Amino acid sequence: MAHPELHLKDAEAAARIFMGSLISFVLTQNILHGAAIAPMAPDLMVDCLVDTLIGRSQLPMPHR
């Protein structure tokens, strides 16, 4: 399913970057005990990752 509003040059590359970042986060925080050294909330990680990949300014604002 295409989403031209995201302005991604390559959707597969973006998906790999997204998943690789999440896998790296889980490995460093849980397997390598990074949470004890430099803890980071998962929701903060995901928010920053989404901001980096597509930017919040490109996303429609949620209805409240």
C-alpha cells in the first residue's frame, strides 16, 4: 500500500531502518543491560524514530 504523503524515497529502506532501530533498541536495553546504564523509555524511542524518519510536521494531527 503506497502512502505518498509520507514522502519516502524508498519505503523498503525506511522499513528496514525502522525495524533495525527497534531491534537495536531492544538488544541494547534488554540483552546488553543498557537499561541499567542509560535507560530510555520505549515510547520516547519510537517518537524520536518516527520524527527522524518522516517528521511530525508531515503527519496529520490526531482528532481529539
